[in-house]
Amino acid sequence: MAKLLSTFILQMLFAFFTPSLLEIASSDHLSVHPGENITLPCNITNYSEISWYRLRAEEVKLLLSAVKGNLNKQFILSYTVNESHFVVTESSSSVSLVIIGVRETDLGFYYCGGRNDAKHIQFGKLIRLNFTDQHREPDRSDTQQSAP
Ligand SMILES: *[C@@H]1O[C@H](CO)[C@@H](O)[C@H](O)[C@H]1NC(C)=O
Ligand SMILES: *[C@@H]1O[C@H](CO)[C@@H](O)[C@H](O)[C@H]1NC(C)=O
Ligand SMILES: *[C@@H]1O[C@H](CO)[C@@H](O)[C@H](O)[C@H]1NC(C)=O
Ligand SMILES: *[C@@H]1O[C@H](CO)[C@@H](O)[C@H](O)[C@H]1NC(C)=O
Ligand SMILES: *[C@@H]1O[C@H](CO)[C@@H](O)[C@H](O)[C@H]1NC(C)=O
């Protein structure tokens, strides 16, 4: 039963995300050195809730969600899959995703989604995250150099 349900959810997700998948060819590309922080901008505005998703190894994962507060209209983090790894920064009435200390498992495609109510959802542009300087072999560059 649970399996059936998850298959159903998966199909729903694919129905939702297929348009995004088609945009992969035209995605923005961001490069980062391993261990650095990077900020991914979201190009949709005027939503009361903004979430960030990662597409990697054919899996879509919700990374975090931020909800606009009623009082000061600032975004407040409502969910994060790892609070020490994914944080947000507000800019231009939207929510940028900040990845702290990018590692190999972070590489992939990212996009944000905005929601005002259950019926109106819009996705932002797709961003491809990869390491800079791919041809350098990480293992070789930090071979032990024993200090005298
Ligand atoms: C990355 O972000 C963390 C948390 O904000 C900060 O402590 C750290 O200094 C930043 N690292 C770099 C290289 O900017
Ligand atoms: C966002 O909302 C404000 C006020 O409701 C409006 O002036 C502005 O044009 C909207 N921006 C976009 C991109 O829809
Ligand atoms: C959360 O992020 C921190 C810092 O990047 C990392 O050390 C830790 O393993 C992560 N936790 C999980 C459950 O992935
Ligand atoms: C990152 O770059 C490497 C080498 O150019 C490529 O093989 C790999 O597919 C890229 N990964 C992503 C997620 O774009
Ligand atoms: C965000 O960027 C994508 C790709 O450039 C574009 O198709 C889309 O219209 C933009 N959305 C908004 C709300 O500007």
C-alpha cells in the first residue's frame, strides 16, 4: 500500500517537473570550488512561500522552504533538510539558496518554486551547479606535504 502510494506521488512529481526537465539544456551554470559557499538566486518574486529543490541522480529533493511573515513581510525559514548546510538570504523580494561548504553530493540541478496557495505554483529558472576546474584531480592536489 505504502509502495503504491509512493509510486503515485512519484508520478505526480514527474508530471510537475517535466517542464523543468526540458529546460535543462538552457539552464544557468554556476561553478564553485569544493568547500566554498555559493548563493543561488531565485528569479521569481511575489510569492508568500518559496521552496528550493535539487534534482540529482534522477531524484528530486525538497531542500528548504521559507514563508513570508505577515508582520514585517520578511521570509522566515519554515523547513530545511540540513540547517547547517542550507541557509537562505533574501534578495529582491525572493529567496536565494546559500549552500555552505559545497561538496560533491551537492552537484546537480537546482530550482526554486513559489506558491501563494495550493493552486498556483511557479518554478524559477534551473541552475546547474558544478565544480570549477574539473580537470584537476582533487586527490593529487592534496598529497601529503609534510611540514619540516
Ligand atoms: C561560509 O558561510 C559560513 C556560514 O555563514 C561562514 O561561517 C564561512 O566563513 C563562509 N565561508 C566562506 C569561505 O565564505
Ligand atoms: C509584486 O507586487 C507588487 C505589489 O503588489 C507590485 O507592485 C509588483 O509589480 C509585483 N511584481 C511582480 C514581478 O509581479
Ligand atoms: C549537515 O551539514 C553539515 C555541514 O555541511 C554536515 O557536516 C552534516 O553531515 C549534514 N548532516 C546530514 C544529516 O546530512
Ligand atoms: C560537471 O562537469 C563534468 C565535467 O565537465 C561533467 O561530466 C558533469 O556531468 C557535470 N555535472 C553536472 C551536474 O553538470
Ligand atoms: C526566470 O528565468 C527563466 C529562464 O531564464 C524564464 O524562462 C522565466 O520567465 C523567468 N521567470 C520570471 C518570473 O522572471
